[in-house]
Amino acid sequence: MVDSSGLAPACGRLTDRIGIGVLTRLVDRDLVDEVLADTGKREQRTRLLPARVVVYYVMALCLFFEESYEEVMRILVDGLRSLGSWSKDWHVPTTSAISKARTRLGPEPLQVLFERVAVPCAQRGTRGAWLRGRRLMAIDGFVLDVPDTPDNDAAFGRSGGEKRPAPFPQARLVGLGECGTHTIVAAELDSWHINEHRLAEKLVDRFEPGMLVIADRGFYSFLFWKDAAATGADLLFRMPAGPELPVVQTLPDGSYLSFLLDPKVRRRRAVQKHRGSTLVEPPSGPTVRVIEYEVTNRDGSGELFCLITTILDPTEATAAELADAYNQRWEFETSLDELKTHQRGRGTVLRSQSPDLVRQEIWALLLTHYAIRALMTEAADQADLDPDRLSFMRSLRVIRRQVTNQAAFSPSPPGELPHRNNQRDP
């Protein structure tokens, strides 16, 4: 006798066997079941494709972008076949059946899983992750091409305007990442029409004391700076051209103290001056420290960088150290490139034909990338190496092979990974 999961009763249910290899250490069965219960996606009856299996399956899709729906399912179940514990009467579901199972699951469980799992994972000894005890973090944005369907086009839009529209609709994301480990620990997702700055504002509640959050000039605004600084995190932003930064006090390392003027106050002062008023408001605003330096580009031209920070005391971080820390923002851009190009495949469009499944796929992509990078960080710490020394593509290939060979075995008990216990600052 065989139950509807495709397994003989003596062997247990499929959900007690299937996994995604070593990544199941991080996204373990108990956590998945807890999230399914919390999001109301736990089944009331046994299905051929239970919700837990679909969660692992969607993550597997993000490991094997080049494979078809059916082939990814075969990768997950062939281990059970080789053990003889899989019913010969069970057949890999059709693409249509898999799509229906994904639709039943929806995007919320994958989003909640990512939000619960993805926390900064650098230990105190992790190389390249700190500036004098401050955890180096960065924010940045990117877009992902999604399938060209009417529903996706309506939900996400596309760049280029009516005259020269992009070939595919695009989803926009802004992420908060840990520079030293390349892990993306928080993200906001919306349509292409929503600009990066609006999405970045939603990430502020993930800033916390002990972080040094780095951002490029496109993210600066007076209100965003004030809100971000109020979290207790330290900030290091590159300034756009335009805002005046008067020198209030020069400092020994070549930086200087200044202040940020609220644009509303600046406009009011300009009107007062224009009208000849003698009661012009005195300058005031949040105090910042300014670091200015020039970088010579490959073509020999010079580019001026103007950074502002909440770290006012040069003895806590010198101008040279902060300039070097700003360069660590490129490590986060590397993380985004890993996710967009290497893991997904260069030029590859996401699979999902509907907006909800696009969102589900993107959260699964973020979760899977985080799981890979967290394991790489653990390996680097054990070998006393900078995580940058490890190859993402080589690690991805190893994990793919391990999933192929061992995915269907019962996963081992979760390892003692620091981020699973939400230990943000060990």
C-alpha cells in the first residue's frame, strides 16, 4: 500500500525525507513547518506536493536555474529512488501541477523564512568585516528581469518608456548587506517604477547600534540621514553634488566638522536674503564629519569623493580608514553580482509567469544566496581566512553536487550556526 506522498507508510512521509542537502542545516524542517503554520500555509490534508516540499523545491529552482521544472524535482527525489524507499508508482509531477503547488504556497512563506534566517553572521574574528568594532554594512539596489507576461508587465513595469521599452518587465530590489561576508540580510522588493530611495527608507528599521552603514550618493537625503542616524547605527554616505558643507572645525587627520541644513530651512533663508531681511535664520542642523579626497581614474582623470559620517572623533576612525571603509561598499556590489549573474546565470530571466510567483522566486533567490554565503563564512572562519578568498562559483558547484547526491536523505540536525540563533553581535 502506498500513500499519496508516493512513499510506503513504513518509510514515512516524503516531507520527512526530502531536503536540499547542506542548505537544510540552515533552513531546517522545524523552521519551515513553523513558518508555514504562522503564514497559514500548512495543509489540512496530505498532498502529492506538500507545502514543505514546495518550499525546498523553490529554493532548488534557485540553485539549478538552467534545469526544467521536472528535472529539478527529479534532482530532489532521485536519492530516495536509489535507496528503494520511493514508490515505483510515484511519478514526477507535471509543470502544471508544480505551478499550482507554487501558487498555493504563495510568496509569504519564502519572505518570512528569509527575514527570520538572514541576520549578520560575521564573528568578531571574521576578516574584512569590521572597522574598529563596527560591523561594515552597505545598502544598494538592483533590478531583475522577469518573464514578459501581461500580468508581470502590469505589476512591475519596465524601463525605457513607451518609445524604447526594455525587452522584459523588471522588479526592483534594495538590499542591506554585510560587506565582509557578502550576505544580504534584509531587502525590499517592488515594481521598477518605485525608486531605490523609497525602498531604502523601508530598510532603516534594520539598522542598529554597532553597524557602520555605507551608501552611495544616490541614497542621500536630509530626512533619510536623520531617520537612519536615529537608529544608533553609524553612517558613512557619499554626498551628491549640491548641498553645501561649511567648515565649522578642521580636524588633525584632514577631515572637518560641518552640519547638514534642512532643505526647507535653506529655501526659507534664501527667500529671507532675497527680501533683504536682517533676521536670517542662523545655520543649524545635524553635525557631521566630512572626508574629502580625490581618486585618479584609469583614464588619468581625477574624481572628487565627499563622504559624511556620524563618527565625529578621528581617534575612533581616521579619514584614511573611513575612505578605505567606503571602498568596502564594492563588496556588497559583488554580492549583488553573485546573485544576479553567477547564481542565476548571465542574461537569465526569472521563471515565474505571475507576479506572486515572481515575488516567491525572488525571496527564494535571496534566501538561497544567503544560505550559501553563510556556509562559506563558517568555512572561512574555521580556516581563519577572509571570506573573500573563497570562490562563490566553486562553492555553488559543490553545493549543487551535494544536493544532487544527498538531497533526499533525512537532513542532519541543524549545526551550531551563529545566525540561526539570531546572534547579531557575538
